[in-house]
Amino acid sequence: MAAPRSRADDELRPRLKREHALELLRQMLRIRRLEEKCAELYSAAKIRGFLHLYIGEEAVAAGAMQALEADDAIVATYREHGHALVRGIPAEKIMAELYGKQEGCSRGRGGSMHLFDAATRFYGGNAIVGGGLPVAIGLALADKLQRRARVTACFFGEGAVAEGEFHESMNLAALWKLPVLFCCENNLYAMGTALKRSESEIDLCLKATSYEMPAWPVDGMDVAMCEAAARRAALAVRSGEGPCFLEFRTYRFRAHSMYDPQLYRTKAEVEEWKKRDPIETFEARLKEQGLLNDAEVTAIEAAVADEIAKAVEFAEAGTWEPVESLTRFVYSDRTQP
């Protein structure tokens, strides 16, 4: 069940300036509405293949991304639509990619699980569990060798902690003091397997500290706490202190994927976690503090709805890649530029 909130949580939560608070709310709503539209389009067979929704986890991407600079790198998982959107990849490019159109950010070749954009230094979208971890190590090693004060933020689920590349990557990052910010999005279920059924040690921060790196848990349902933790960690990493590990304790409200019947958890558990919906609780808190009113919520929702509608329109008008060019980027051909 969801952990209850305490007075200590409220005392630790940073106070936000009004404009910044509204921006955090806007980013979470952008993610939520995009994901809801994706579910609708998937059911209409407009989006095909696999689709893993981020609904319920919006606070992590919206908050943590605030700590990253334009030249930092981001490596994500197959549940990466929200990270890509907040990072700055246009909704139109994301939606076109989900449609498989060549106007997409990966030319329609990657689909939902492989969003990629070199311009924003967004290196996936990786479909393999834990597959992004070695990529992050490589990016961070390159930055260190070139003496660039950059951070590579690597997002992954708690299921990746059981993979060999997690331990290899943690070891190398600590050994070489690489500028990696490890962001574990612990939503309690690796596909359909509860963490306590797959790991003998479920304190993930304890695993991280065994590699001699700072690690601490974060309330992944609170966008302000997510941002504060990421800023603290990113500052340390950028300052040359080596890698940091954050365990964002969050929860997905939807199934693992659109094919998942969710037989591994109860409806009561899901409903209990929904009481801590990161968007609803943040809205309520801002209103209580006098930083937000109903008219502003309506305006933000309208702007987001317009953005999503235009993204769908762009994807619908997109074009399929010609059959003649399908081998491009796959096989070497000296005749092509």
C-alpha cells in the first residue's frame, strides 16, 4: 500500500515560487494528457507495437529534469514519453514517432520504446531492461575524458537492479568517479513481479551505497521533492564528486503495457496509491498556498489540450518512409550520402 504522509514530509518539502510551481504543474499535465491520448490512439490501432504508459509517475520526470542543463545527457527506458517531452522533444515529433511516420524523432523506425533526439542529447528510449546503463557509462566516461562539466542522467526501473549490467555500471561509475546521476524509478513491479518477490534486499539505496556512492530515497509522488533531490545530486555529480543514486519511490496507475491484464496486484492497492496522484495533490497544495486558482488550471489544461491536438494532427498528416529507403541506416551502402 502507499506510504502515509507525515508532518515531517511537509517540513522537508521546498517552498516554490509561483511561476516555477505552475511550470511543474504544466509539465506533469502535458505528460498525463499525452499518455491518455496515446492509450486512446492505441485502442484505435493508430499506434501499434508496444506501449508502456507513465501515468502516475509524472512527478519524477517533471521534477528531476529541472536539475539538468541543456548539454547534459539523458538515457531512459521504454517508458520514456514523459522524459522526452519535458526534455524538449516536440510533442509533434513524439506522436509522429509513435505513429511510425518518418517525421518522428527517430524517423518512425523506433516507435514508442526508442525515442531518440541528438539535438536535445536524449539517448533513448531503450527496450532492453537495464540496457541504458552501459550507454550512460560510456557517455559519462567521454565527458570526463574531455573534461566537460556535464551530467549523464540515467533513468531505469527497479527491475534493472537485478540485471548484471546494473552492477557492472555502478561499479565502473564509482571506480572511475564518472559523472552519472542514477535515477531509479521504483514503481514496485518489474512488469508483473513485485520487488519483494525478486530481490532478497529491497532497500535499493543500500545496494547503491555498497558501491561507495551517495544514495537516498525520494518521494516519487511529490514533484517538489523530486526536483530538490535531483538538484542536490546533480550539483554533486557536476562538481566532480562522482556518481549519485536516487531511488524515486513511485507507482504506475496503468498496466505495465497495453497487453498486461494486471493479475499481480489488487484494484484496492491501485486505488490507494491514486489518493497520492502527483498532479491532484500538487494542484490542491498550490491552491491551499494561494499560488493557483481554478481559472489558471483551466487555462493550462486548454493550452495542453491544444498542444496534444496539434501533435495528433501532425502525426496523422505524416508520411510513411518509402520502401526503397528501408535499408538505409541498417546496411552499409557507399552509394548513399
